[in-house]
Amino acid sequence: MPLYNRLKEHRARLGVNQQELGRLAGVSRQTVSQIERGDYSPSVTLALKLAKICGVQVEDIFTYQEDESHE
């Protein structure tokens, strides 16, 4: 998947677990876990919420890289 993230690092910096971050963002702990593993790409709205909670820009958490076959 071409969307990479550093959510786990930012969550650790805040000192919250997946369940607490999920509650703050209005999603389940499982959703936070899937995002951190790269198994789920969040909506733009959720990505913005997570960045706001972490006090950073969206680009500080999420990075998009195109597959080389699509260049």
C-alpha cells in the first residue's frame, strides 16, 4: 500500500494507547491498530482529526508514495 504512516510514534509521544486515541478520534481501537499496521487508509476527515489530536500536520503522520509502475 502506498500510504505510509508514523501514527504509532505520534501516539507514543502523546502517551496514549490505541483505545484512548480511538476514543479521541471517534473510532475504534481496531481502526487505530489497522491504520498503524498499514492495513487501512483513513478518510481525509479522520487523517485531519488524528493530526489535530497529535498537534502536527497531516504530512507529519502520513506519507504517500506512488508505485513505480504508475510513473
